[in-house]
Amino acid sequence: MRRVVTPRLLLEPVTALNAAVLWRLMQSAHLREYQDVPRYTRDEFVRRVAARPKRFDSRATGRFEWLIILGTTKEAIGWISLRVGDHSRGAAEIGYSILSGYRCGGYATEAARGLVADAFEATDLRQIDACCVPENRASRKLLGTLGFNEARTQRNGAVVRGKAVDIVIYEMTRDHWLNANAPAPERRLSEKAR
């Protein structure tokens, strides 16, 4: 895994060395409103992170996480992840969470844009999916802003606070991302403008 740098953020890979920082973030209030954040002891969480694959590519399986570090203060303000399942070769699922005091600042959008771009540029992943509960308007807006397509709603697709909930599944293909984010072609000056 490698670092990803965006204009305001550093996405630092989570390893056994900094897993305790992520564990502390996961204990913060307001994170379980729309997602089921695992409840492990700190030591168990660090052990689980240490057992994860170290290299991210489209053939790896498992969970890959990055701390979202605010460049001006070097403070961890959230995390972002890509999960590649055993049966979804070539596809990953993105997830993200920002501490409540830093929400509405565009940080999650910036982090997701940076990670999606890096994943498609550095690997041969063909698709990145995202899931959120229908009530999570902020996440749905973020995914729309990045150009993810709403694919379908899955009834009882996740568990949040011990209750089965519906989820909306979004998709982004490599081709769609690369076409939507390709640099504009150079414009030639007309003979008269020279």
C-alpha cells in the first residue's frame, strides 16, 4: 500500500504501527449512525490489522485502509477503505468515515476522489462499488458528485446498530472514471490567433 496525497489531505496506509490511531477514531461519537463500526479491543484490532495483506492490487483480497490526515494540522480526521472480496476479483468496495467536527468540509469527497483515482491508475481494478443506507444523504451526494452510478437497492443488505437495513449500491467502472476524469485535449490556436 502506498500513500495518496491530495491538495489538503494525506491518505496514510493503516499498518500495525498506526492501527491504534484508527482504533481511537473508531471510538468517536456519531460514527455508528449509518454504518456498523466493528467493536474490538485495541489490541485485537491491532492484531487484525497486522494480519491483513500488505500490498494492494486487484488480485489481493481483504481490507485495505488509510487514515485521512489533514495536511495543515497532521491530525487524523477519518479513514477510507477499499475491500476486495474473494469472489469479486477486479472489483473493490470503497468505504469512508469522517469525524463529525470535520464533516461538510469536502474532506470525504477529496479523500474518495484521490483513492479512486489512485486505485484505477495503479491497479487493474475494473470497478469500485459503494454502499450506503438510503437515509445517508451526505454519502449519496458524495457518490453522485464523483460520478458513481446508483445501481440498485438491496433489501436488508447490511446491519447497523444490530438492525437489518436496506442499502443503495453505487458503481464506478474504470472506463467511466478514466473517461470522466481525462485531461481536456489541448486546444490548437487558430492561424489568426498566432
